[in-house]
Amino acid sequence: MTPPFVAVLATLGPLLVHQVALAASPAAPETVTASHILIMTRPSDTADERAAKKARAEAVRQRLLAGEDFARLARETSDCPSKEQGGDLGEFRRSAMVKPFADAAFSQAAGAIGPVVETQFGYHIIKVNRRNLAEAAASSTPAPSAPPSRPDKPFTKQDLVQAALTGDVAGVRAALAAGVPVGATNPVGMRALDSAAQAGHLEVVRVLLGAGADANATGSLGYTALTVAAMKGRTEAVRLLLASKARVDPKAIDGSTPLMMAALNGHLDIVRLLIRAGADVNVHDQRNLTPLIVARRTNHAAVAEALVAAGAR
């Protein structure tokens, strides 16, 4: 059975529900089957806006603790596409989720409503529906002294994305050679190129681009690889992506651009790179914020000066 998963990871793609099978292996890893409700935040949210969203999440949690139906509340309040399935994320491994979410989900008892969990996507209320113990731990048969050889375990989309995230060039090449599509997403919608770009693994970025990865593909929240590299301050990755024909001004679903993300986080070298590449210094997002406004709000004076010098108003 192929379980449903949701693309909610920061980097990456239109908000879509993905269906991904867990990889077959001789000894299955521990997994959980869980549902969640997401109150989404954005990088440009102010402290007051984030506090208000956290309060919303806590209010939803209190309603659940009072006995309201999880699936109904998910459909009513969640910002995640999984709301259409009542918040159901299906079955997943720890490695499939960002660390704060995974830590919470794998520490909760089945049936419990956990505390509000914050990730880069926002505030989550998690309900673990079932815990699935690792086969090796549940079995009385001693585990083998060494893991099975790789030929006995097919490469998965998750293998490709994880190798890209950790800078494992050999692992990326092996997954691609085994037939994993270069643009494949893992169970939470993250692509290998976005993962490598946000982590600054230049050789992996080169390998993926050489294998045909689309530098302009969008992921959750509408971000591209250039957007996440600019957000994370990965100057050389930004330079490489621009040289590989990445669009300089892709707009996310909230209207933000790589320049706005670099300005928001004070990455002066990247701001200068993007300006030289032709980025629009007066672009507006959906809340009418500009790169100059966000630079000033976050007290990045040098970034603001560079923007003004480039014609920002």
C-alpha cells in the first residue's frame, strides 16, 4: 500500500500531496503513522505575527484536548494540503521529516495530542495514530552483524535527497545511476537540488545540474533552489545557480524573491550578486514589502545601503 505524504518542507514545490512508498528492506525501520495540523508561518512574518499564529495553534490544540475531532479540525484550520485527508500524513520514517517534527512524532504515544511543535514551516499539532516498531527490535532473531549490501536494497527518492543534503557526491551519483529521477521529491516534497543548494554543497549542485535538474523548479511555498540558497546565505551556490540560468526574480506564493530573502537575513554578498544579475530592487510581495523595507526592519544597514545605491525606494 502506498501511503499519502504531504509536501510541506521549506524549500520546495507547489503545495502538493505526494504518494511515496517506504523502501523495501530486509529489516524495516521504525516508523509512525501520524496526522498533523499546520498553522503556516512565512520568513517575512514579524514577531507579533508569529506570536499570533502560535496562539492560534495552541487554541486548536486545546480544542483537540477537549475532545473535538482531529480530522474535522484539520479540514477547518490547517494550512497544509493534508487537510483534505483530515491531516493524515500516512506512514513515515524519522529521516523523512525535519528534525523538530520527527523528534516530536517519534517520542509521542499513540493516540496522544502532543505540544505545539515549531518548524521552519510554522506551528504543528501532531497526533500519532500508530507506532510501528523496527522489525529488528521487535524480533527475537539476532540482527546481522553488518547491514545488507546495497544491491539488495533499491535506491529511493529519499536516498537521493538525503545524499544531496549531506553532500554525499558518491551517493548522489549512485542513486542517479540506479534510475532515481533527478527531480524526484522525498516524502515531504524536498528535491535534491534544493537540498544541496540550501546546504551549500557545490559539487552536488554541479552533479545534479549536469544530470538535468531544473534550476527553476519550485517547491513548497513556491521557492526555487536560488531562493533557498539566498535565504541560507550560500553565496557560491547562488553564483553557480545564476551561471546555470536560474531566474533571478522567481516569486514565491507570498510574492517574495531571492533578493528579499537575502535582504531579510542580512546576506550582503548575495544581495550584491543578485543586484548585479538584474534583480528587481523594488519588487513587492503580497504584503507590499520590498527588499529595502525588510532590510531596514531587520536592522541590516549595509544591505539597505546597497539597495538604495542600486535604486531601491
